Amino acid sequence: MGVSQADLYQMYTYAGNYDIDNVVLMYPLQRNLTHLDSSWKFADKKIEVTILQINLETILQGRPAFRETLKNQLQKLGIFSGSDK
């Protein structure tokens, strides 16, 4: 399983409709598909779609742990810099 072309197109469309340059498409972590963590830049516009895998096992540790994991991953990408509220 890999990145769905339909998912990429949907994110591209959202970005265009909301006039934003960067969007993140999140998939559940699949340990054998490390190539999913990447970015796609569309030639006709300056839209970049970043593919990010999320380890859903952190949900079992509780909502705060999951939020912290998600926040850390987005910060590594330079996407999230706000408060964790």
C-alpha cells in the first residue's frame, strides 16, 4: 500500500481552495513503508503536500501522549510552532 493518487489530488484541491501553500496528508504508520514520509510539489502551483505517518499506538497511551507525538512530528517539519492548547 502506498500514497493514494486520489488523496494527493484531494489535498491539492483543498490547498488551492483555501489558498495555502503547504498541506499535510497523514497516514497510519506502516513500518515497511518508510518511503511514505516525503513531500510532493506540484509544478503548476506552489503547493506542497507533505506525507506524514502517525504511530497510532500512542493513542493507547492516552490523548495527551498522542497530541504530544503529533505536535513533535509537525514541529520537525516546521509546520507547528504554536501552543499545545
